[in-house]
Amino acid sequence: GFAPSDPLKVTLPTLETMEIELLRPVTISGVVLDPEGRPVPSAEIGPELEIVDLVRNNTGADIERPSAITDANGRFDLTGLDPGTGTVSASKEGYARSDSFAYELEPGEIVQDAELVLRVGGRITGEVLNEDGEPDRGASVFVQPVGGAQRRSLQTDAEGFFEAEHLEPGKWQVMSMRVGDQGYNQAEILETLKMEFVELADGEEKHVVLGAPPEDPVTVKGVVTAAGRPVTDTMLSFVPIQDEAMSSLKLLTLDEEGRYETVLETPGDYLVTLQYMRALGEQHSIEYRRRIPDTEIHELDFELPLGKISGRVVGPDGEPASNARVTLNISGGAEFGTVFGGQYTETTTNDDGNYELLFLRPGAYRVAAGGSILGGMFGDQATGGRIVQSVDVREGQWVRSIDFELDNPGKIRGIVRDHAGEPVAEAFVYVRDETGNLLEVFSLVQTDIGGRFEYEGLAPGRYSVAARSDTFATSGEYQVRVESDSEATVDLVMDLGTMLVVSLEDKSGDLVPARISVVDDQGREVGTMQGLEELMEQYNGGLGRDEKNVGPLPPGTYVVRATASDGRSTKKTVTLGGQERRKIRLRLK
């Protein structure tokens, strides 16, 4: 009958007497209507899951969800909800889920007049074909909204067909895969993955074919080596650098000799990613842009770079920190047609507090230790406050002793508003240390419907805080000091921002791929800042063949530098004043 208590941090052993205060839950009462406005009995109402909840649920964490059923007059009382912010919706067989009802309530508050309207919904029909172009009977099919957590699981019939009805309007991801007769084999399942994206309006029906034979296929095969030896236990992916890139995604694993073979749907430019994943949430990724020619068979080998960074992480108690988070990002901008800018590592230390970052190209990197894995998405707690160091790596160099001494973490709590004083929901929050380094290039901290956020896992020190949404960005400096085991507060105000679109051309006027760096008037890199939704949009909507979107950026003056693959570069100074979009094209001399 109560909502969960706030978290309480305890250090063992302890003789303290602890008080744990259960919170009074909130209640939402109202009515559920059908699309014609008539009350709907026996509809179910419950809180909606976010992506982070879905991820945690898949890792074994329990999610208790209060629910209610409407009476004969469509009325309901949904009790037991956690106070704070959240959303609820209604569902019933034969209808699409209602729009979300957002709430922001103090403990014990009650909403009396919520109205949830069920929708007709859209319908997706489809068929799945196997490698021979024949119907794939009994294939597993998953239909889920892009960016949402409500997933439907289906199976194809004897003719390889499936259908999903009463789907909410919006963009849907449709995937099929095959589980072998011999049981679960991740590599085999990934290689059978087929995917399409469907945009649905209310009442609309669309048909998809998963696994249709490509019109202009190219067989690509090769071997992956490092120092002349085959690389194994590694995943390889091919994603076309074009719109709806993920629809043509190819995933496969290297064999014991480091070899691979796959069939791509068409020639063209591809992002090829080699990804070694040791555990859930960990990955070593190295990205390549490669052009696949219009030929029947193409040989494509990869020799991985041999640069390496290693070190040790010590926890707040002075002892080696096991399972501490360590990440690596490239410094100096982001490259066209990549997700992580060419290189990214998310890993943890071993039992002795040691870590290794492998297969590094020569260049400048940011290495960070501490904080929660993927911003706490998996429910873990920070080993210590997050610290960032800059490291340069030469060709084949092993950079040793990049060590970290972590302190007990603190956190920042804040609120984001627009100039009218209204809270801004779903804005991503970014934090920089005193030297201007971003603690997280990919932000997973987002404001709730009340514009509030919490940023945890911070080392003691002074920080600057910024936020971005689809069209707004904070301007000016929002400074805050954080102490161990304490909480600092900050209020942010957002302005209309400008989306900066950057491209590079050679002497002949042809667009060429480049690495783009955008630096503000304080010398801080702003071109690599991304939120989780932006990462997903890159995969779902295309990686950007010849231009880079940066922003939105607040009004100000920026230096934009573009560097081609041959090392030639050029730069330009641009002043933004809050216009919606600004395109600039740089030219190599």
C-alpha cells in the first residue's frame, strides 16, 4: 500500500540505526473512452515503461507495475503509483493503446479527472523469407515502437506470414530472427536478423517483406587480423551509410580463423564496425568507412591497429577498484558516417583494478574512469566519482600507467526551464569538468516532465552544466561545485538553438568525407555531444554520407574545422544567432 522509499546509502559494517521512510503513493482516477467517446469497460490502465526499464528487466531486475481495470462505466482508480513524474496509459484487446497521461505529483496526491482515449491503431502485415527466398515458417518476429518499450512477439505461420494489429501511430521497428533446432546460438541468431521500419498513421495498414532477395547483391568476405594473427570472438557489422540504414544491417561473427562472409544488398558506402563485447554493457568498437564496389564478390580484409592504453583504478578506500567503469572516446570531433567517431570503448576493471584499451589508432583520446555503467542504465552504482584524462597514442604505441584514484561520488540535481519559466522535458544534460572535458560524450541523463534531472557519479570538483533538446540549448555558464557524498543544485535556462549542418568539398566541388570539429569561444568541443535518442536516430534514419549535423547550438561564435582522410584540413568561423538551421560548406585548398 506504499510507494518505495528513497534510496539509502549504507557503508558496512555499521552500528547506525537507520530510518527508512516509505512514501505515500499517488492515485490517478478517471475514465477510459473508445475512439467514438464511449466508456470502455474492462480496459487495463498502468504506468508506461521506458527503454531503461526494459533494459533492466532483461537483466533480471524485477519491475512491479500497479494496474487497474475499468468498471462497467469505464471508470478506474489506479493506486500505488510512485510519487514524482511518470506516465500512464490504457489498453484493451481490439484497440491501440491510448495516448500517455503525464503526471507530476507529490506523495499522497490524487488526480480525479484523467481521460484516456483508446485508438483504432494501425496494422502491419508481413512475410518472412529464408535465404533461398522461400517462406520462413515459425520464424520469431518482434514489433516494437522506435524509442519505446512496448514490444510484441509473434511467429510466422506455415506460409511465412504474420500480422500485428491495433498498433499506436508512429514509427515501428519490425524484426525477424531464427532460433536453430539445436538451441540458442547467439552468432547464428544474429546472422538471421532481418529488419524494416514502418511509419503508421491511426487506421493505416502497411505490408513488409523481411528477407526479400536483394536486387544487386555483393558477396563480401575476408579475414580480420592483429599483428598478423586472426581475431576471434568478435562481432562484425555492415551498415549502409544512407537513409533507413538499419533496414539493411548485416551482423555476423568471425570464425576461429578470423574469417567472415556475408551478402550485402547493394554496393555503396558502408560503416563497418568490429565490436568485441565481453559482458553486458561492455564493448570495444572500432569503425571503418568502406566503399563496396559493384561486383559479384569483394575481398575485404582488416588489419587492426596495435595502439593500447592500460592502467589501474583505485577506489575511495585506497584499494584496487574491481568492476570500475572505464571508457574511451576520440578527441577532436566526429567523422561522417560513423556513430562513435571511429573508436569507442566501454569496459570495466578486473579484480586487481587493472584495465586495457585495445586496437587503438594513432590519435588523441579521452579516457575516463568512475561513474555508473552507461549512466546507470543497468541499475549499478558508481564505484567512485568520474575522472577524465587526455591521452595521445602514436602508431602501435602502448601507453602504460594511465591510473585513476577515485573519490566518493557526489551528484547534481537541477531543473531546466525555457525563458518563459516553463519546465523543458526530455532535454539531455551534459557536464564538463574544470578543464572543459565532457564527462559523457553520449548523455543518458534526461529531464522528466517537470524539467528535473539528477546527474550522479561525480568526483569532487567544479563543473559546468549544459542541456539540449530538439530545438533548444542552454547558453552561458552554469557553474556548480560538487563535494563527495553530497548534492549540488543548479537551474538552467534554454534558448532557441541552431542546427549547424557542415560539409566539405574538394577543389573540384565534390563532397568528401571528413572529421568535423566544432569549438565554442571558450575552446570547448561541442561537435561530439549526443543524446541517446540522437544515437538511435543515426541508426534508424541514416548515418550521414557527406554532411554532419551539430547541435542545436546556442547563439555564439564557433570555429568549425573539417579534416579529410588524407590529413588536409580547413576551418571557418561562424556566428549563430538563434536561427533554426545554418548550412556551411568548407573547401579544401
